[in-house]
Amino acid sequence: MKATEDYHEAQLKLQELQNEFVKTAKENSSKREELKQAIIAQNKIVKQKEAVFAKALGDEDIDDLEI
């Protein structure tokens, strides 16, 4: 499922940016600010991918699922 993969990749990139932000020294404010802006931008992308993923789940035909 393409929506699942896209959503997962977007979340993974967000986590990588967050980890890099945490590991960056507080004295390096320019790098932290740059990472903060990247995190904000990536978070918007994650929200978009999440919406597509949720829509794809809603469109899934439950009759095809075996229980």
C-alpha cells in the first residue's frame, strides 16, 4: 500500500530530524534553528501523508479481510 509507505517514510524523516536536533549542542543556535524549521516543515508533510493514509484506510474494502 503506497499510502502506508509514504506515511512511514515521512514519519521516519521527522524522527531523524528530531534526533539530530536533540543531539545538536545548545550553543549552536543557528544549526538548531535550521533544524527546527526543517522539523516544522516535515511535520506539515507528515500531517498530509497521515490524511492520505487515513483516507486510504477508509476506502479499504473490509469484505476482503479474512478474520
